[in-house]
Amino acid sequence: MDKCTIKITILGAGISGLATAFWLNKDGFDLTVLESKNEPGGSMITRYEDGFLIDYGPNSGLETTPLIGQIVEEIGLKDEMIYAAEKANKRYILKNDQLHALPTSPGAFLKTKLFSTKAKLRLLAEPFVVKSKEGYYQSISEFVKRRLGKEFLDYAINPFVAGVFAGDPDRLSVKSAFPKLYRLEELYGGLFKGLVLGAKERKTRAEQSKQSARMFSFETGMQSFPRSIAAKLGDKIKYNCHVEKVVKSENNFKVLYNHNSKSEEIISDVVLSTVPAYQAASIFDDKENPLFDHLNKIYYPPVKVLYLGFRKASVGRPLDGFGFLIPEKENKAFLGAIWSSTIFPFRARDDLAAFTLFIGGARSPELLDNENEKLVHNVIEEFKKIMNINSDPIFIKKMLWPKAIPQYSIGYIEHEKYFQMFEMSNPGIFLSGNYRGGISVGDCIKNSELTYKKICKHIT
Ligand SMILES: Cc1cc2nc3c(=O)[nH]c(=O)nc-3n(C[C@H](O)[C@H](O)[C@H](O)COP(=O)(O)OP(=O)(O)OC[C@H]3O[C@@H](n4cnc5c(N)ncnc54)[C@H](O)[C@@H]3O)c2cc1C
């Protein structure tokens, strides 16, 4: 089959769309990527202002798959790739207004004041805890409370879920949000047993666990990644093209989009959607199938990113880690902070320190309803107190993500099953993006290769 005669249209030039386009382009397919904004990257937005390099979306990625290195190498970005400073391995959790390092060794675990002796002893029971009958419909909270105890949920998992999903562990499905954790119980009967035995399996797949994978970014920020893939694709990407509808005809699809206020269309053999679920809902809106409902039910809470620059001399505590996360029980107005210029120096001048704070999420979306300057003021004051900072920030930037990250809520399995079924009964349409198969940059890259293979299988 002559691949260059197969027309493929990809909706969305975030990392999911671009990485899939990258694989398809190498094969010589006739490709068009339609993107509604005037730049590539989607959630990956980097800006450079007053000497500060600001990532408003992902600050880094984890190199959980060799596919990341492969793409980076082939788009000529290898020399720009940077890894997190060694000290960023240390992560803090706030408890009683104090920052406690998350223990990374058995000795540190025994000594930490983050967990009580009772909670530490409770962990010893984990290998003997039996599987739950709830199966797919368990929340992360239920799973963790049962296996590891309530204190571990409150002071390790609750803040962790806020850090990854801006999510609420009571509402997220353990099976869909943390499938690997869920699998450890399913396959090996427990987390500790699974961590030891599962290591062999990962080695065979050449994958890195999220705990051991290296954290990467680029000298000029995360958006360099999608920008460089986009440069490789050249004029196959069309910007300012807002896709409105995909209409099925007998042998192909009509993709209708708005380009600079003009209606245009592309006839395509294959359509891959990588736009967020709520956008895909209106594009594929068809009253005869329940796709609209499945896509539209996926909850995306708002998140406000607050980027702060301070004089280093005014920061009264050592900057010796990745940052800190705040358990819900601590009752603060924000979710946590990344010490951006500690993880990747050159994010700010040597005498300055840059931090990225996160507000809202599924834990407290109401904070961002009709919010005013008071919220930001309160967050800055809380942050200064925790960090022992004795002056005001010299640089403040904010960005609101009204619909930030898809929440893999309890019952998500129903959406997952439906999306699979929909693709089978609508050959030629593929649904991808961070609402399927994981929200991290690494997961989006892994999924891009799977999607590419699915498309190739369909075509041949
Ligand atoms: C604030 C924040 C912080 C994060 N931090 C991290 C982190 O540190 N590490 C990590 O691994 N992950 C992080 N993530 C998650 C990760 O960045 C995203 O899950 C991932 O980038 C999503 O990529 P995507 O291509 O699937 O979707 P998107 O990036 O959302 O891309 C979708 C694209 O589709 C376009 N589009 C939408 N509608 C239309 C339409 N109708 N027509 C045409 N185009 C359309 C959009 O403009 C966009 O460019 C973070 C996310 C956010 C929001």
C-alpha cells in the first residue's frame, strides 16, 4: 500500500498529537495536524520574562520510557535536554507548619516525624492484607487505607495525588488513576511483594518505574519539546484551526474547522482526536451514540499556577529539594510548591529563587470561583511563612487553567471500555489524549506509540 495516499488528520498539537504525528510522519503518511491555538504544545507553555523561565504547565517529565530519548534524539534536541539536580530527589510534606522530608530509606523512615510509630507499625501488616472485593470501583483512599492505613493516606498519598492530578483521592479510581499500583495487588497480592517482583518485569519491558525514572526538561523549558517536534513536521501543522465537527461518510471522514473565521474542511481516511475530552464531545456529538456523555462526564477541575521570584538572600531555609506538598488536613489555601530554580538552575538568575505554586484542583475548586487578589495574597503569605521568607516576591506571574487535568474518577472504567468499543465500531476514528492511559508527559508519549501502532494496524 502506498502510504502517502492515506490521508490522516490529527486534531490537537499538544504532546499527544505531536508525538503520534512524529511516528506517522516517519512512515510517510499524508498528515495534517489541526491546532486551534497559534503555537504547539497544548498544556506545555513556557515563557521567558525578566530573566525568569516560566513553565505554566508541566515543569518536567519523567523519563519512564526510552521512546522519549528516541524522539528527543531524532528531533535534534538532545544537547538541550537537562536532568534535575541531584538534590531535587528530596521531597517535603507539610505537617503542623513544618516541612518533613519524605523518607527514602528504611532508616529515614524509622526516624521521620511525618508518621507516628503506630502508622509505621501498620505498614508491616501490608503483605498480609487481603484483596478487596470492590475491584474496579475502589477509590484511591479506600485502597490505601485498607493496605497501608489512614495516616499514610493523609500524609503521603493525599498530597501526592494533589501533586500529580491536582486530584482528590476520595474521588479518583485506583484502577484507572494508578493502574500500576492496582496491578501490584491484583498480580502479586500486595504492594511490597509487587514492588520487588515487578522490578524484573519492568526490566524486561525496558521501562523505568516512576520512582526511579530521571526527571528531565530542556534548557529553554518544556515547550521546546513540542516546538521541536512541530519544526520537524513543518507545514503539516496548521495553527488557528479550531475543529468543529467530524462527519462520517461512506468511505471517509469530513473534518470541518474554522480557520481565521473561515469555514474549511479536510477529507480524511483516518481521524485521530487528541483534544481534551470536553472538546472531543462537541466534535463527535452524535445523538445516536453515548460518546458525548462519556466524554462530557470527565471532570477537569480548575488549577491556578502562581509563579513567584524572590531574592535568594531573603529565603530563610535551605533550598535542598524538589519542593513540598500539602496534605488536605493541613488546611492551607494551596496544594504545594515546586522549587523551580533548585530543580533546574538557570530558571532564574543566580541571586534569585523561583517557585511554582498550585492552587485549587479537585480539592478546592471553589477557591477559584469569582476569586480575587485576596486569594493570591493569602497564598503568598502562607508560602512565605512555611519557607521562612522575610520579604515580598520581586516577580509574580499567574495563569488560570479553567479545565486543567482530567480526573480518572471512580467508575472511569466505563468510559475506558466505551472508548475502546467506539473505536471498534467506528473504524478510522481514534481517540487519544491525556484522558486515556495516563496524564503524565511520559504516559502521553507511551500512548502516542500505541496509537500509532493501532492506526497502522487499521490501515493495513
Ligand atoms: C498546570 C499543569 C501542570 C502539569 N504538570 C505536569 C508535570 O509536571 N509533569 C507531567 O508529566 N505532566 C504534567 N501535567 C500534565 C501534562 O502536561 C498533560 O497531561 C499533557 O501535556 C497533555 O497533553 P495532550 O496533548 O494530551 O493534551 P493538551 O496538552 O491539552 O493538548 C490538546 C491540544 O488540542 C488543542 N485543541 C483543543 N480543542 C481543539 C479544537 N477544537 N480544534 C483544534 N485543536 C484543539 C489544544 O489547543 C491543545 O493544543 C500538567 C498539566 C497541567 C495543566
